[in-house]
Amino acid sequence: MAEIHVRPALLDDTQAISSLFRSRIPVWQRMDTIGEVQDVAYEQLTIYERWLHGGPWMSVETGALHLSHLLRGAGFPLVAIHEDKLAGYTEAFHSVEPAPFGNHLHLTSLVSNDPAVCKALAQHILKQAAVVDVQRVTASIIAHDDESVEFYRAFGMQPLTRIHRINLPAKTGQVFYKSVEHPNANPAQVHGWHMSLGRWECARQHWETLWPRTWAAIPEIQRRPTNRLYVTAAGQEAYVLIHQQLYAPRSAEVYCWTPKPLPGQVLTAIRDWGHREGYRTLVLAVTDATLKALGAEAEPDGYYQDIYAIDG
């Protein structure tokens, strides 16, 4: 078998990486004016309609924006070259968080049609962990994805924690708080902080993909209500991003970074803010420990992911 070579991604790789991601989409669709789904040719879709099939790598234009942001220091994009062709892609993020995650590299977006290429990319990340001097490497696995579990266990990775998706009613609360829009996207602000709400991958990955206004040039994304807030509540502080769910305008997804484990005053402030903005339901991703602390009003919807890890 020809050697698989892993290297940092380049902007010149954008077309090939996008093609790799798009090859996983069997049918391209869009919704017509009366709400019916139509099968259409890829070329007929707008950039935003392509985005809806799987994010920035669904088109060269948004893929280039995303890759440019990573290459400026947000993350580590890597490609695998096999037989002179780009055969695989992954992203890793260096995130420093309190226990149980610690100082770690988080592996995400591992994409290839060849298991050997996926293995080569993961092995490269594990070697890279020693170079950047982190405690561990982590990866997030969707519930019941037995193939991914087997893949990561083969590298010695073990379950670290489970992340649950829950629905929590927005409601008025008795707490003094202040919230202000906070456009500053410098990730140093959350270095070493907990990602108390919304953590499916790692704190740095979510910050880099959510907080910067990378997609402001796409009108449909720009129109989707999104608030980036600095919140102080009873002496506790937090950075909170809240955006309206795509197909449920009375629901909002919440992401929250805090210097301490989620303070009750901050959660009360978030629920109160959401209620005042007209939301009925807040959708949160929380660890087992946070779920236990939320009480009876928190309703898990059955979806979860597991974070796997191996110490460096």
C-alpha cells in the first residue's frame, strides 16, 4: 500500500476538502415556497442552502472562510495525501479547561472514505499531542455509533464523560444580573474556563466556530437571531451565546463559558433573559454532573454524545 502522508491543510486544498465532505451527501434538497422538499442539482442551491446540508464545507466559498480562520490560529486543520490525492481531513483544537478535560487536543471532523486514512490522521494527532505538551487527546462520539467507538478504543481511548441534550423552560427569575452585547472574539477570554452549557466538542472549538462573525456575509445566517453576551449575576460572570433554533423560533440553543462550574445565579439569569426575549424553551448540552444539578425542570430528550480520551 502506498504511504499516507499527513500535513497541515492549505487554502489550495479547499476544493478537494469540500469535495470530500460533499461526497457524503447522497441527495441535495431544498424546501419550496409551500414547504415541500425538492430534490435538486447541487448547482441550483444557494450557498446557504448548501450550508444547511452540513455546514461550511458544503461549498468552496464557506469552506475557504472556515479554513482561513483555522489557519490564522483557531485550530489545526490537517489533510492526508494518498496516491497523490487528498484522501482525508480532520481538525484539532487545543483547549485548556478545568477537570475532567484539562489541557487537551480535541479531534473533530475526521473524514475519509478509507479507514486506513482515518487511522493515519488520528495517529498524527496523537503524536502531535506530545509536541504541544497536552495532558490528553479527546474526541466526541455520537450515541450508538459503534463503529466510532471501536475506532477510538483501538487507540486506547476510554469514555471520559457523557453529554446530554436537554430542554429547560425559559422563565422569569429572582436574581440581579446585567447582560451586554460582547463582540470581542478573543479566545484568551475563556482560557481555562468551564464550558458549562453547549459543550458537544470542546470549549475552544465552540468558541472559534460560534463567537467570531465569520458568516456575517451570508444574509440568511446574519438574520438568524444570535446574541453574544457578557453576563454578570450576583458577582458571577459568564460569556453566553444564544441563538434561535433553525426550525423552532420559540426555542434557543445556549452556549455558556464560566470561570467556575455553572453558578445557579447565571443559569437563572439566562432563563430570565430568554423569557424576556420571547423564548419558551432553552436547549442545553450538559454533562452528567450538571444534569443532576438542574433539577426536575430539565428534560433530557434522549440524545447524547460521549467524550472519549486518552492521556498523553
